[in-house]
Amino acid sequence: MLPAGTKEKEKSSKPGTLADVGQLSQNADIKTRNTHEWRPIGREEAHDAGEGFAASQGKVSPPKQPHELVHDDTIRDQAPTAPQGDSKDSKDLEPADPVSSAPLYCVFSDGQRRYIVFMVACGGFFSPLSANIYFPALTALSEDLKVSNELINLSLTTYMIFQGVAPTVFGDLADMTGRRPVYILGFIIYIGANVGLALQNNYAALLVLRALQSTGSSGTVALGNGVVADIASSGERGRFMGIAQFGPMAAPAIAPILGGILTQFLGWRWLFWFLTILAVVYLIPMAMTFPETGRNIVGNGSIPPQGWNMSLLNYLKTRRLQKNKTLSRPQARQNEMVAQVALTRKRKLRWPNPLRTIHIILQKDVGMLLLYNSLVYTAFYDVTASLPSLFAEIYGFNELQIGLSFIPFGVGTSIASILFGYLLDKNYRRVAKKAGFQVDIKRGDDLRNFPIEKARIQVFIIPLYIGIAAILCWGWVLKRNAPLAAPLVLSFIIGFCLTGAFNVMSTMLVDLYPTSPATATAANNLVRCLMGAAGTAVIIQMIDGMGRGWCFTFIAAICFFTSPLLWAEMKWGPRWREERRLRIEQHDRENATKQEAENLSGVKEEG
């Protein structure tokens, strides 16, 4: 027997019309908040909404049992006939059994996710590669362009400034339009800039094109962290983040060696031809196979992408399904259409706003984390920036030998990227077990009552202090003109410990801003790159004025005496994070009420 009101609905509307889809998408347009990692609607939600659509056409699904209505947030929140009331009480309810009925956090297979993260690591390789491959060519460029070394060094400063500023645009754009279009746009700019750099013959063109080169490549790090947040829940994010950071961390060690070889045997122009060829080789398979992961575009990966978010494989699959009428499933296509409409309604395209990163920086817990992360990052780059001139002065090294001296740094940073990722996940599970918190890496965890700050900071706090001590020793070892083995060992320790520290802090930043990970990472890049540019610009003058030993003692002291910021983060960070979550929820409720009023007004006008 049909529920009351079904016959009236049948009389008032024809099944399958766009009005039905619009109404259904409105019912399905509920942002799931049963975890702190908020998720757009997925295939499961769309299927439940589709059952409501079937019921409106006279096809009634079996009624849910009372226990299902209590524990199944998706069913309760999205049933088309349920009243929209205050969900505060329902959020506080916890399931009585460990089996969650929430949709999967990500439907990509493990093999697909490994491929995605591999491509992310390769994409993130280009920005630091372009920055560091340039060092051995500075003298040759100065002679060919007939400018001073000071003016050539300005091209380094220009690159670092745009390395910090450009991701604020690309990160916000990626959080709006998806990851794929922004990746492709960035690499098109990057390839064009490299071709121009290989052909240019004057200093002004060098400055402009280096800025453009940095703009195209620097967004990849922010995009990479956003992709990892899309496909990995907080319980397994450390492992994937470590792999994604392997490319950016390995590049500074490999790039000077490549730069020295290419400059010495082929000339400085081949630096940029090499980067052009490498970027094209990466972009072709990326454009063909890399899937869209943005959760506001494809949800948990179950909703097919549209338009420019489709890869070539997505496009061919869609065409094949459209041609094969016998295998098509009208109900499944209807559900996918509903989910796509719901996500499209949530998505509002606008001009990218770099000031969104400033808003993130001004948050108490995030700002504190960004400040200390940038100090550690600057200390790391003060060591690497001073190494060429110090090793040339003390040991008489040429460009190729200086490039080879970066190998211990590269080995340390590469090991840290992978190892600290696994340590992050292990400590997350340890803290969760101690707190009686159940980890669900498949569907994501509710971080509202979980000490994520403690779970992350505990991993790197001891290595951080070891790295600070190594910086202190670095200055005094070089002051005493110690044998080469001593600074090389210290460079490995610094690379391992400090890279592990700021990689973990970068992961923690994504945990604090799961809904806008690319924008949050862009804020991180902005602060640390600008501070790093200032630090590397004055490090040589500091060494000349203070001496090698006292200069690096001063840098180590800054990192040590500001480290209580991390302890404050562990103590007060959870409270600040919860206050921010409540503010965001209040803002979303107000927007939802406003949207509902606009929809009702539109319905009345049509009537």
C-alpha cells in the first residue's frame, strides 16, 4: 500500500523530469558531518536519495528498522520525507557497535591511490628542482648576460617570492574547481616559461620568466597535499603524505648535481631545455590518466567527473557506457545525476582570492603552527644556502664538487619523508588506542574529541631538538675548518631531522583544515617561503658579521627558544580547533537557511 501523499505527487508531476531531479538533489544536498573531515555526498548517499525518488513514483523500499534510523546518519539525514530539524543531538550519538554505516572515505583502490600519490610526488619534484638546478649556472649567466653577481642573485629572490605567493592563487582555485585543471594550467605556464628562459638573451627577460617559471611549478606542492587529503583519512594520511613529499624533498639534493653536469658540458641553456622535456614527459600521462580527486567534484571518488575535470580515461569510459545501451542502468545514472547536481549547487566559482590564506594564517592554532614551521624551514635553508660559499672557501670545491656535497642532505631528506610518514600513522593508532578511540581509516575519523595535535607533534619533537643541536655544531665545525666528513655527517642529520619536523607540521596543517587543504598548504608556503627568502638573503652577511660559529648558534637558539609554541599547541590547540569548527558550522547553517529561503521564493514565483 502506498504511503499517504504518493498519489497526489504522481498527479502533480511527471516522473524523471528536471524538477524531480532538482528536488531530489535538494534533499540529497546535505553535508555529512558525522566526522570532522567533512565529506561531500558520495555514491551511497546518492543511492539513498534515489530510493526516496523511487518512493515518490510509487516504488516503496522496505522501511528502516529503528536501530538503523538511530545509527545510520546518512539515512536519517537524507531521507526525503524526514523533517529538517536540529541535528545537534544526533551528532552526539555514538554507534553501539564498531561497524560504521557511513560511506567510505575514498572508493579508489589501493593501487589507484598509490598511482595518484606517485604522480603527486613527481609533480612536486619540479618546483624545488627548478630552484636548485639553477645554482651552478649563476656564474655562467652573469658572464653571458654581462651583469653582476648581485643582480643575478636577485633572480633567486624573485623565484622564492613567487614560490610563496603563487600557491595562494592556485590553492584557492583548486579547492573550487578541482585538482586536475589547476595541475594542467600550472604545467602549461611552466613549460612556456622554460622555453622562454632557454631562448632569452637579456637580464629583464630572465627576471620575468623566472617569476613565471616559479608561478607555474610552485602550486604543485599545495595541490599535492590537497590530493592526499582527498584520498586518505587522518588515520593513514601520514604514510601517503610522506610519499607525496618524497619528490619535493629529494629534488634539492639531485638538482645541483644535474645543474653542474648540464652547465659544464652543454651550457646553461640546456638547464631549461631539460626542464621543458621533463615537464612534457610528465604532463602527457598526467593529462591522460590522472583522475580528479577534489571532494567537491567527485565526492569520495564515486561520482563521475564532468567537463574539464575528466581525464582521457574518464572520457573514454563515459563514451563507452553511453554507446552500450544494453548495459546501462537508468537508476544508477539517475543517482549519479542527482549527486552531480548536488555538488554543483554547493560549488560557487569565483575569482581566486589570495586573501583566504591570510584568514587561515590569522587562526590561533594554525598561525602558531605556521610561525614555528617557517622558523624551522628558514634554519634548514640557511644551512643549505651557505654551504656552497663555505665549502668553496674552506675546502676549495668547484661547482660539481659543491653539487655532490648536497648528497647527504638529499639522503637524509628522502629517508625522512618516507619514515616519518609511517611513524605518523603508527603514533596516531597508539594515541587512539590509549584514548579508547576507534580508528576507521576506510570511512574517516571524527577528530572533534581526538588530540590530533598530540598525535602529530609527539612524532617529531625529539628529532627536532637533535636537528637544532646539529645546526649549533654545524657552525662551530666549519669555524674550526674540520675534516670534510664532519659537516657531511651533520648535513645528513640536519636534513633528516628538520625535514621530518616540517613535513609532520605540514601534515598536521591539513588535519586542521580538511575542507580546504590546498589553500591551507598555500598559506604554509606563503609564510615559510617569504621568511626563507629573507633568511637566505642575509645569511652570508650574518656569517661575515658574527662569524660561522655564533651565526648558527643564533639560528639554533631561535628555534630552541620558540619551541614552546609546540607545547602550547598541544595544550590549547584542541580547544581553538573546536571553536573554529563551531564557527564554520554556524556559518554553514546560516548559508543553508538563506539558500533554502531563496529556493522557496523561486518555487512560489514559478507557481
